Amino acid sequence: MIEIETIEAFERHLAAGVGFANVIIQGLDLRPFTKDLVSVELAGAVFLGCELEKDALKATVEHGAMVFPPISGLPYLPYRSGLYTPEELYAGFDPARPETYQGTPDERIYAHWAANGRGSPPTLLETLAQRLHDHSVTDAMEGLLYRSGVVRKVVAIMGGHSMKRGQPDYRAVASLARELAKRGFFMVSGGGPGAMEATHVGAWFARRTEAELDEGLAILAKAPSYTDREWLSRAFDVRRAFPLSKDDLPFCASLGIPTWHYGHEPPNPFATHIAKYFANSVREDGLLTIAKGGIVYSPGSAGTIQEVFQDACQNHYNSVGVISPMIFLGTEFWTRTRPVYPLLHQLAQGYDYARYLMITDSQDAVVQALEAFALEQSAAASAGS
């Protein structure tokens, strides 16, 4: 089916005069197009959350179209036509006045979610709206990854939200992500603070020098934790000091996948694309599923360990069609502090994913392993075609 998510695309399709069978129109204000809609063939069309005047609505229903009406009174759009950006989520934020975060769309949506039962909304309509929103976000994310005409080697870095700016672990993650982005990998993470933020900081600096990365990290280190009042302000200071140009974007773009389930942790503003969900379970599984180029596990706690075994389950049963690398960064941490790797290594014996397990302290070893896997996948794809 054809998906139309902008007014410009709608006008082009209308001008083509080919009718709207098997066309999905999502989240558009079509009230200026009433005369057009009552005079074209609409059988087989689907309208998701579009604004329609009464005559247009009558015509769509009578002509056999399917109409999902908009849901009003919400601080978010259930039928989104694209992913979020930091500029959208943080609209109205003034870095000189950190308290202005309270008026941003991100915080207003979180406040609405918290006031409406958090993970257990009291009304069916609110539940439906959240599910529709998350479905739209997934569709937009898949458009970015699979329907954009760009082949992306998607690699995720997982790790704890409590990893502080200024720590060696934070710099190690940022440096690794920067090197991977320079080599054409598309970096994704859970989109929050800590190791997740470091992932996107690294991608942001992919076209800059090591000295510039160090300068940016020094600015961030002035507010080490996401609980610090100026945590977000320092991030915007770095964005302002080291802006991305249009020429940078193909190399420095990255995808953060946060959730309002952890809405007390603002999404970091270094991810150029943000797929923010209400349902954390959908977000977690989706994040692991899209990272078909491999996942790097930096030090983390319960959430990271949960992701390890979710990923292991996907690889163990080959449930997503690709068995991809699971690389553990930090030998001491993953064998002694959180001795996950020995158990996983034993669990993998006799299965294909055993050969994609790795534990190391070397950034170079991580990069080499991921590049080798990318070449293996490319060769397999060529042989299959």
C-alpha cells in the first residue's frame, strides 16, 4: 500500500488522478481539500487520524473508505507521521533556565502519562491512543531503517543509565560509537542518559577530531548525572558549540529509542532521530530486533542484563532471521562484577550464536568483529541474490 504522510505527497497523488485505492493517509489536516475528496474515487483508501470536514467525512464513508478519526484532548498525536526529533520534544527549552524543561512537549506527555495510570490507563480510549501512537512510531522507525533507500548497518550499544559523564567508561563508549559511525555503522541505543547518551555523543562527533570530542565531553562533565539540574543544559551547550551541518547528517545520524515508562530520565538530545514509546516492552523488543548488525554491552545493571538475555533468546532460537554478535565490553565487569558472560557462554554451547559471543576490553577488537560480521552478511546477501 502507498503511505501518504505529508500534505505535499497528498497533493502530488491527488494531481496524478489515479484514485486512492490501497492508499493510507495518516495524520493530515485535509479540511482544505473537501471539494477534491468528494469528487475522487476513495474506495479502498484508509484515513488514519485525519482532520476531515463533514462533507468529506460523509463522502469517504459512502465511497467505501476506512476512517479512523482523530482522538482529541491529548498532548501527543496518536497517528504520528514520523519520528520525534530533539527539537520537537524539547521545544521551548531554554538552556539558561533549566526549569523550562517542565513546559516542553516531552515533559507534558510524561505528566499526562503519569496522571493517567502510568502503565495501566484507566480508560480504554487512553489505552487505544497510546497503542496507536506506538504503532505509528514503529512504522516511522521501519521507514527510516528499511524504506528510506539507504542500507543501514544497525549496531546498538547497551549500558547503564547511571554511567556518569566524565567517567572513563562513558568516554570509552563515546569513542567506540564515534569510530563505528565513522566506518558507516548506524548507531542506536535506548535513547536515555548514561551509556545511551555516550553512544549518540560518539555518533554526533563522527566527523570531528578527537580533541573536539574531548572538548565536548569536558563540557558535559560539568553536569555528570541526569539528576543534576543542568544535565540537559550542558548537552545543549555542546550541540550549540559543535552543530551538525547537512553534510554531517549522513555520517552522524543516530536513533534513540527511549520510553515514557522511564520518563523521569529525559531522552538525550544527541540522537538525531527519536522513537519514543509508551510501552517499554514494545520498545525493548524492538530495539533488540533492529540491531541486526550486532549489540555491544557496556557495563550496566538490571535493565542491561535483561536486554542481554532477551537478545540471547532471539539468537538462541534465531527468531528474527539473523544471528548477530553479542559483544561484552569490560572483562572484569562481565565476569566478576556482573558474571553474566560465563553463564551466557555455557548457554550458547552447541548453538550457532556461540561463535558470535565475544568479551574484550579493546575498542579495536569490537570494531574488527563488527566489520567482519558486516562483510559476512554482505557476502551472504550477494550469494543469495
